Amino acid sequence: RSPPPPGVAKVWLTKDLRKAMCETMHPWLFDRALQGRADSGARPGDVVGVMWRKRLLAYGLYDPDSPLRVRLLTFGDGSSYPDGAWAERVAAAAAAMRCEDPRLANCSGIRLLHGESDWTPGFQLDAYNDIGVAVFDGSACEAFWRPRLAAVLAAFTAAGFGLRAVVPKGGGAPLWGEVVDEPTVMEENGAKFEVDVLKGHKTGFFLDQREHRGRIREQAAGREVLDLFTYTGGFAISAALGGASRTVAVDQASLAIEACRRNFALNGLEA
């Protein structure tokens, strides 16, 4: 039963949560589950050891300013310390799943990391061709993941997902790589979409709607399709490519409509 390394702050549970933590591996600890704050003056984004009495149960990412006080990273008495090597292993496991997912075979817009679902709590990474867009769930998550970003990208590069740049959601200076100053064009099962990775909604595109766009395309032949809140035309274009007799794309934002028109043209469709 290894104690945390010297200098690593500790937090103590208010009650025995060993089953919930080490068997079900629930990734979150809220403030009410802990006896006050971490010792040793832990800062946002620091790694803390989670203790039950004198036993180390897990390591987690600490956020003293949030009710979600600790996002758990590794579990058990022999928990490995979540350093760069650990981050690279976690990313490599996620990259392997992306490589094996047949739904992504014809897509250049891919969610590489799904936060807690990929054991990268508080960190989402989307890729549009060779440009990554990073989303951090608060400043503590950013403080933890920024120093480990190079290790994460090394794992994805080794798996064939090399990125020339990573930018933060909403724009700003690149977190890694070169400056990005223009949109990119991604492909999704034969459809093309312009993606504004700096100022677009979400990370530039609604990647989580991929299967729904595919479903609309399968059912659209000969039908009239109304796409409300179209953004850049994802559903309307999918329907048109699926043989819809007529599609109507509606959005209040003029910039979205302009992008929608460009996307229609990219796919050889009239708008």
C-alpha cells in the first residue's frame, strides 16, 4: 500500500467510499465527500492523493474552487502517478479505439478524446484534419492537462492522428504547434463542411450529430426536408446528398447562413 510521493497533497474522505471508487470507478468526488480542503496548499490542477484513513485509494485532479472537488484519474493501492507517461498511455488507448471504430473510417472530423469517457476528465479534444480544438472544463482542468498535452499528442501521432496545431475552443493563441488563421474543410462520409475552428459553435462543428446526419441522409430520398437552427447546414446538406426533393435551411445568424451557402457549394449543391 503505497503512500503518495513526497510533496503530493492529500485529501481525506468523510466516509468509506472504497467500493464506489475502486470497484465502480466513478470519476468524481464532490466537496461534501471530503474532510475540508487538501493539505500542503494544493492549487487548482494539482494532483492529490485521495485517502481513506491511512490508505491511498486514488489520485485525482484537484479543483478547490468547484463543488466537483476531485476528478479521479487512477485507482487502487498501487495507483500510478498521473504524469506525462500516464497521459500518453491514456491517449494511446483512446487512439486505438478511434482507429478501430468503423464509423470514423470516412471522417476527417473526429472527437479524439471524450473527457471522462476516455479517462481524460475535464479535457475534450476534437480534430478537424490536422487541426485540434481543445476544450477544458475550467481553469483547474486546463492547469492539469496543458503540461501533459505534448504527451497526449505524441500518442495520437503514433496512431496516425498527427496534428500540426491545437487551438483552444473559442480562439486565442495556439496551445501547441503553428498559428491557425482560417477555416478548414472536413469530410464526413462523402459530405464536405467548412469548419471555423476559432469562432464556431462547439469546437467548430457538431461532431456528436454525425450518426443523426447519416440517418437523415438514408431517409431523405424524394422528401422535402426542413432544417431549423441549421448552423452551417449539416442536416440540410446531408438530406440533399441523400436525394431530398427540396431542403430548406433556416438560421437567425447571418454568418451561419453564409457558411451554409458555402457548404452547399462545396458539395456541388445549389443554395
